[in-house]
Amino acid sequence: MQYIFPLLAVMSWAGNTVITKLSSGSIEPTEIGFYRWVWAALLLTPFVLRQTLRSWPLIRPNLLKIGIMGTLGMAMFQSLMYFAAQYTTAANIGIVQALIPAISLVLAVWVLQQRLSAAAVIGAATAFIGVLVVVSNGDVASLLAQGINRGDALMVLAVLSYALYSTLLKHWLVPIPALQMLYLQMLVAIVVQLPLFLLQPKTGLNAENLPLVLYACVAASIVAPLAWMHGVRLMGPSRISIFFNLMPILSLFVAALTLGERIESYHWL
């Protein structure tokens, strides 16, 4: 029963890679990124606002930390994904995210002073090589001559942002309940993205893109994080982290089934 929660979270996030790709042709990246967090925050407000206000004595001395984490994990990570979707496939969006645990391991050594086991080093190296194979379309040597495409490069920046966010989350250990922390980071994302939202051209909400915004708002921004947090309480952070490795695999098959993207030999590798 406890496995249901991390599986639900990972499946929701995998589905979000497809939603991210679909959004590239129907709504501006700045729009879906902004609407996603505004609506998610509005949905959570009736349930979280009162407790959050009561926690203000704990929140006030940690405002800078919350602001940095909200910018990295909510605003930058998601916005870069939406911009990347204009230039790369949903399969690549999902698979490049396999770098998050590997980069987090490296940052854990630097920031948290953790020691890595041989198995962790081998795992991180394998993930890195795997992502190189995917972004080079199976021809790693071509990266030296042509470089990485714009979409995959933006996804690498996105995973760097999220890996740093995850590391700081462990390093700072802000003494605020997880749901309140999620809510506060949503508010940070709204504030950070507001100027770009106001300045950039807008498509507007319509029958085509509204379901995409709703999925991003409800499934990816509320259901998945809550299911993941509940899974952490039941299983512990170390055991549940393994489930994150399913996300690139699920993303690949979901993209093939829903978008018709081909699963190439280098994807299988």
C-alpha cells in the first residue's frame, strides 16, 4: 500500500512531461508557468493559509532561504522545462531529468560534506552517460562537433536548478511543515514569474490549452508533491528516492503512447 503514493507522484510527473510538450504549441511558456502556480496556490489557500500565518515566527527568519528555494525549484525549473519543450521531445524532457539524482549526489559531497559509496559513483556516471547518449541521438561523438540542441541544453539547466534546490532543502532544514513550505514556494514562484508574465506576449486561455493548465496545476503541482511527501513519511527519504528513477522510463512510454514519439534504439540503451 505504501508504494501507491510514490508511484502516483512519479506517474503524475511523467504525465506532466507530455503536458509540457503539448503546451509548446498552444500556450506561451510564461503563461502556463504563471497560471499553474497561481491556481495551485488558490486551491491550497483555504486549507493552508491560517496555519501558515500562525507559523510566521518561524517563517520570517527563513524568508531568504524560502525565496531562493522557491525560485530554483518552482519558478526556474518549471519555466525552463516549458521553454525547452519548444525545441526538444517529451521523451528527452523526461530522460534528461535522470540527471537530477546524479547531480544531487555531487552537490551533496560539496555542500553537505557527504561521502559517496562506489555504487553511488557508478550509478551517477551511468545516468550521465545515458543522458549523453539520448541528447546526442545515439551519437555521442557528434556532441563535440555540433553541440547540444537548445531544448536539451535548457533541460540541463532545469535539472541543475532542481538538483541545487533539493540539496538546499536538505542543507537548510527550514523548520516549517512540508505543506506550508510547498505553499510558500508557490507564492515565491508567482512573484518571481509575474514580471515576465506581464512583459511577454500571451495566447490566452482556450479550450485547447485549459486542460493542460489544469493538469499542471492539480496533478503536477498539488497531487504529486502531496503524494510524494506522504510517501516520505511512510517509507523515509532514502527508500522513496529510488522511485524517482522510474520517471524517465515512464515519461518515455507515455510520450510514445500519447504523442506518437518513436522509441529509438538509443532510448532503450
